[in-house]
Amino acid sequence: MCLEMKKIAFVLLLFSGSCAAPRVTTTNVTKRDNLVIDGKIFVTAFQQRSAEYRALCYQAFNIARIKLAEFNHERSLKPRAIMTDIDETILNNSPYEAHQILQGKDYDADSWREWTAMGKADTLPGALHFLQFAFASGVEIFYVSNRGEDEREGTLKNLQHFNFPNADDAHLLLKQETSSKELRKNTISNTHNIVLLMGDNLNDFSNLFEKKSSDERENVADNFSAEFGNRFIVLPNPVYGDWESSLYHYDYSLTPAQKDSIIKSAVKGY
């Protein structure tokens, strides 16, 4: 074979080898807006790992104990009661949040029901001891939650696992037709004197906060300023709640990108 033919054969060999090699395809990856979902990993870490979060919970229940002792010295024509929310008030659902976030997902009803059915949420620091103290002093505990009726079994299992007082069907008032707690509060008030209300969402305390804009909620909070640390005991929840929903004007159809834009426009710089 002449030299020129050898060169041609060598080039063809190289070409055929390159055709046989596996192809590496590249795709343009669009960076997704991740503030709403991935951004929550930061506040979930705060809830799970910061001593400051624990301190805030202890502080809330210490104040509640002091106020309850004061109210117990006052004359009451009805049996005294505490009306408490459950999620992020006495039970910590941050493992659910972490589970969703690490999969790149936000809250959804099906996965939430799977979580509550397990009955594995831990208690908030100080919550159990305070409610046991209240019960021992003659105060009934009513658990008023916007969990659905299909979550009753798992909820009771969770509460009873830790021996929360009054953890029974009669004292567990779950969501019926509406998420507003006003009717359930009135039902309790018919037979009991509610001396303390506990929650992580201001809707847990008054219907005046319901479906209001962020600015309106702030104004109502200012009007109720004397009640916080008095009859209203607020627990910290930076992960979710109506503080977030109000920013979106309660439009639950928004995409993550739209929520991302709203949150960024809501914060103030200098």
C-alpha cells in the first residue's frame, strides 16, 4: 500500500472510532426559582438546630405559667380552660418540612396526611410540661386544630404518646366546614372560661386577622399588643403560616417563580 493510501486508511480508522464512541449530550438547564422551596431549608434548620428557637419556646411557656397562676387566683363562674393550636404550637413538624424540601417539594395535602398519620411529631420545648402543669392546677385543655377529621386518629396517637392531658375526642376540635376557629372558640366559651390561647398563627387568637393583607394584620397586631404575653401566647414559626399567605393575597395557585418575585419585592432594603 502506498504512503498516501496508508494516510487515508488511518484517517478513516480514526473517524470510525469516533463514531463508535458514546455521545455526550448536553442540555440547557434552566435555573429554577428556589427561594420558596429551598429557601425554607434555612428556617427549618433554625427550628431544628438553633438554641435560640428552643429559648423562644421556653420563654413563651414560662410566661404562660406565670399568667395562668394569676388567672387561677381570679374568681371564675365557669371551669377554666386553655385553647391551644397543635402544629408548631405544641407539636414540631419540622421533619416533614425537611423531608419535602430535600426532595425539592413544597407542602401538599397527601404527603402531609401521610406524615400526621404516623403520629411521630416531637413536642415543642416546654409545651408538654406547661400543659401538664395547667391540667394539674385544674385547667382543661382543648386542642383546636385545622387538621382534618381524617387526621384525628394519627393526631390523638401523637398526643397520647406523650401523655398530653385531655388528649381525647371530646377535647380535640378539628376543622369542619371552615378554617376559622371562631365557632370552635365560641363552643368552648359556652361552658368554659378560656384563660389562655396559644398558637403560632395570629388567626389562632382572633378572626380579625383572617384573610387580611399583610399590612392589615400588622395593624390588628398593634391593636392587640396588650394581649401578647397576657392572654395570647405566641410561638415562633418562620416556616409557614398566614404571614406568608397574606403576602400572596391568599392566592394558592401562584407558581414558585411568582411567589419568589412577591417575597423579594416585599422585603425592604436601604
